[in-house]
Amino acid sequence: MCVHTHTHTHSQSEVSPPPPSTSKAYPLKRTNRKKYYYEAIFLAIIQKNRKMAKERGLLSPEDFAQLQKYMEYSNQKVSDVLKLFENEKMAKYLQGDAIGYEGFEQFLKIYLEVDNVPHHLSLALFHSFHTDHCLKENVRKENVVCLSDVSCYFSLLEGGRPEDKLEFTFKLYDTDGNGILDSSEVERIILQMTRVAEYLDWDVSELRPIFQEMMKEIDYDGSGSVSLAEWVRAGATTVPLLVLLGLEMTLKDDGQHMWRPKRFPRPVYCNLCELSIGLGKQGLSCNLCKYTVHDQCAMKALPCEVSTYAKSRKDIGVQSHVWVRGGCESGRCDRCQKKIRTYHSLTGLHCVWCHLEIHDDCLQAVGSECDCGLLRDHILPPSSIYPSVLASEQERKHSKTSQKTTDDSNLCISEALRINPVSNTHPLLVFVNPKSGGKQGLRVLWKFQYILNPRQVINLLKDGPEQGLRFFKDVPDSRILVCGGDGTVGWILEAIDKINLPVVPPVAVLPLGTGNDLARCLRWGGGYEGENLAKILRELEMSTVVYIDRWSLEVIPQQTEEKTDPVPFQIINNYFSIGVDASIAHRFHIMREKYPEKFNSRMKNKLWYFEFATSESIFSTCKKLEESLTVEICGKPLDLSNMSLEGIAVLNIPSMHGGSNLWGDIKRPHGDSCEINQALGTTAKVITDPDILKTCVQDPSDKRLEVVGLEGAIEMGQIYTKLKSAGHRLAKCSEITIHTIKTLPMQIDGEPWIQTPCTIKITHKNQMPMLMGPPPRSSNFFGFFSCPT
């Protein structure tokens, strides 16, 4: 059996479900004309490889992708379908443990919950299950397949842990069922891996001896056969079995466009028919290569020229230009500096990696080698990424040595691709939250997919952060850029903690949406306003590494019948607060969840926040907060008896509520913030003396927190509008314990909740390397970050 998992890089709108006419499971899809259109594109691409698949009797990657789309809409389980074959109605299709093509079609119809599976897909699947075992001698082998093979394969696709998948495949290839893989069965596995590599467009001529050597390494005890324990261990530590056996969907496809509808404010010509698309008219543009077509020309478009990794050894190390006609937005040739006349025909060429724009006549003078242009410091060109099996013998030996130190009990899938970046560069891993900042996040995602290698750009809502972090875990001198709000940044930092990287890359922030307090402190601004991303990346090259403290927060609720909200985070990156500001944030949060359409702009958000703050100032729901809690700093009680507070904030950074500095600025004496804090006693865990607190400078890397008291919503507004310099400075300390005796609103990094009586413990967790933007020309306000840790 041969299974192929060459997946496609695509936008969500591009991945079509199976043809609507074949399924009863997707009536909503039938009314979507745009979905119809993308289905047509998807099926057209399938046609290109169908002939090759039929000739080989194998399942093509495109067929496999379509099969997966069917499975997404099916609720059936293999075990349920097998039970039907025990009934008289379905038993007629059985020939021992084998079924013919008619029975196989019935299996697919029931399992996929469709009326008519496309014939080419059904036939390709059927041929892929041909095997020599479990068949009766009087049955023609070409007309039947083993039902156990079919059930095993679809059980794998239903999901599950890598260990389970490996166990399933072991049983599948253990054709005699004796619990070990002998030489003939191992040879069948090598054939399977070679065929998958062919479909991945790798150079298989140099792979077979590598596969044979790798399969020998699986036999850890040297017995000449492979046991189940050795097989499962190999899937985690020796070879990328899950990828090459077609079970792990980690490799993106090359050659498929990532279309998105686009209206053009300037003259644009179709890359296929070369006729004008028309000013203000909609066409389709590929996010990866800027290939542009009329809607009706998309089905005939040439494949995308962007290859994201090297597929043979000859392509490793040296990157060549990849030219695409048109797309010359600057209108000027980078070679001869003369105009590229784009208004009367499809003219000029642009390189998808260095983004040079040249005349057709200047092509010969440019040369073939591409240096990736002005943004080369951030880019991982395809020549720097290649399949692990194509690594040199020395690289494989080094990898094998490092794997011996890995805990085999911790099953982590070997990476299918290896990264060897260009020397003296800082490859950038970009995480984008498409939902942040309205439609900003999606636009930023599209732009970075063109500026960088698409493999460097991670859609957090689709893929999460772990896959990208593992992909980059051994990349030297790498950096991370998080595109989103404070919550997205916290998500990435927490994922970095869990991955336990050998070297943690420094993290920069492209702020989307509102708030963005951490981004403000790191000089990346309060919100992205559509600036040129190339300019932002050049500023990233001038950034410096700083460290920020991170704090563990433990909430221990008291025994009570009252229901409480879940605590949003267990880690504080920016701030924690109780009282008036959390109450306003909670009301804002509830209203936005209920009526999201009323919170679709920054101006509207500010007006709503102002309304809730005004209401809070009138009703004072957190009045006399000091009577409802006690605060201990490093084990010593904090005296709040002479105060009338409505809020208490614990600060790690000098920004809160989208730009308020509750601690306030100070007129600093000569010397940097490190010298100032040393003069005040850097080693002191607790500072409560009011006179000393007046001159304390906030330093997010000093392993201490600042505690501030707030009199009410009006005072918060005064601080935000600079009418008042700060709240009441209460303490600077390294550990805080808070006991509450009533239900109170609280928030962590802008995420509010209502908490029943509890004990809260805040202790230092670790420090995270962050990237601070270049200083503004007119100010050196953030000098406190110069302090070493």
C-alpha cells in the first residue's frame, strides 16, 4: 500500500471540500459561489497528476488531499463500518478477508458518508491497497484488496498519538503477523518511502541507499529484524518515519498558488492571457509569487514558481533568482534605473526572493544567483532548507549522536526538514494571529508570506505555535516576531516555556489591535497602522536584546458555594490588578463578547471604555478595597490603613491600560537606571519607604515588581490623560501574597475575570529575551532597559 501526504500551502478559502454533488453532508457549501469556484481550481490541479497516479497505480498527493476533505465531514468510525460487513447485506462482498472493487466502493460510501465517490479517487485508493498477503489462492490478486489493510489505513487517518500510528503501521507491514519485520517486509517499507519521496519531488536516485542505512539503524539490538518496540522508538529518534510513511502532514506543497481576490487601483495585466484586468476590477493574486490572473483564467494558470525548500543536493546552499513576469509595482528597473512601462502590456520581471524588478532585456545582465535582497538577514531561502534524509553523512552522524542524549520516553517526531541558514544572518520566525486588529492580522499574514519564505510564517489560528518553534529549534541566531496583541505575545512566550528550546530566540512584537502595553515598552508602538513591513524588518535589524521578568501567579480559592470564573493565565508578563480597573475591563470584555460589531475600531473601543469608566466612577463598586483584602510583600504586611483605595495594581512593565504609566516618571539623577537602583539598594527585596520610592526607577529586568494604589476611575483617567503623574506608590518587592475576603474583579495582562475569596501568590518565574526597537530620535525615555540581568 502506498500513501502520500504532500500537503498544499493554502489559504482557508482555497481548500475546497469535496464536490458538492457527491455529498449529503455539506448542504451549506452548495450555496457558496466562491466555494464552487475554488472547488473548480482544486479539482483542476488534481487533474494534472491523475494520469501519473493511474499509471503507477498509486494515490497522488492531490487525491490524498481530497480524501482528507471528505473525512473532515464524515462522522463514521472504521470500527462501525466493519460491523456492517458482518451483516448479511454487506457480507456478500467478502472473499475471506478480502473485498473486490464493488465491496471497496461500498466501504468508501459508508465510511465517507457520500453517495458517489469520484471514480478516479476510488480506483486509485483501491490499487494502492494491493498486497500479497491474506489472499486465497483461488482469488485473482488484481481484483481484490485486504479488508484489514483498508481498515488499518483509515484508522490511522482518524487521528491519534504518533505512538498509536506507528503501532498501526507496524501491524500493516508485518504481513505474516509474527510480531517482527523481516528483511522482505523492511524492503516493502523502503519502497513505500521512496514512492512518497518521489511525490514530494525529492531526488530519489540518492535516497535509496540512505533509506536502507536508516532502516538498519532501527534494528538497535542487531538481531536482523525489527521489533515493535524498536519501530516505535525509531519513529521518535532515528528517522522521519511518520513523514516518509505518509502519516504526518508536516510538509507543505510547492507549485500551488495561494489565491486571494484583489481589486487593483492601477493598470494590471493577467499573467496568463496578458489582457488588462481593469482598474478597480477584481482578479486573483497569488500571495507567494504575485502571479495575477482574471477569475476565469485561474484554472489554466501555470504552477506557482515558489519552492519553499531544496529537493536535491544540487539545490542546497546556493539560491537562484525565481522570476515572475509582471508585478513591478515600483515601475522602475533596479538594473538600469529606467522606467518599466506597465500601463499598456504585461512587462518586466520580479524576483520572488530578492524582489528585484527589471526589464526583460536586463535579465541576462543580472546573473542567476540571488542574495535575497535588502531583507536577506531575515530570510530562509529554499536553498537553506532540505529534507533530513539529504543531509551529508557527517550531519547525520552528528544528529544521531545528539539523539542518543534524548529521553526516548518523550516521543517527539523527528523533523522532516533540516535548516542550514546563510551565514551571518538572523532567520526570522513570524507568528501571526489573523484575528488580531480586525482584518489587519490577515493582511499582515499575506504580506509576510511574500516577503519571507512561507515556511517562516505561521498562522497561529490554523497551526498553533508549537510546530513553528520545533521547526526553528536548532536554527542559530534566529529571532521571533509576534504579530498580535498582548494576549498573543503571552501565548507564544508560554509555548516557548513548554518547548524547552536549547537556546531561546529573542522576541519582537508587531502590535495589532488595542492595548499592546508590552509593545509600547519595547518601542514597537501602540498599534500597527499599515506601515511598510520591509521598513519594520529593517528596524528589527537595529534592535537590541533586553530581558523582561515573568511572574508565576497561583490562585488558591477558599471553600465557597459561589461560582468563580476560570483564571485566564498563570503567568504575568505585564501587570496584575484588583478592583476598579479590572471592573471596567470586565464590563468592556462582556459587552465586546456579546456585541462584537460595536467594537470594530479603536475609536469605538475608547468610547466604550470611557463610558464604562464613567459608570464606575459614579457607582464605585470597589469602594474601600483595603477593607476587603490584605497584602503581604516578601512575608511582611503592607499597611493600607490610612488609605481609601478602589484598586491595587502590580506592575512588571511601565505601561498599562494601553499606555498609562501608573508608577509614573521621575526626574532621574545622573547615571543610568542600574546605578540608580544600586544606590537605592538593588539587593533589597522590599522597599516601602515613601521617600525612597519617589526616586525608584522601574526596571522590567530587576526581578522586582512595583505595587501601586488607585483611588478610583477618575484618578485612572487623570493618569491616562497626563493630568496626574502617577498613582500611590506602595512598594517595590520580589514576592507578593494577597488574601481577599469577598468576590472581586481581577485582571492579568488585560484579561479580566471575577474571583471569589482566595489567596493569590506571585513569585518570580524566569526571564525572557525580547527585542527592543531602535530608540526614537527625540527621546531616550526607555533607558532603564540598559541594566544587565
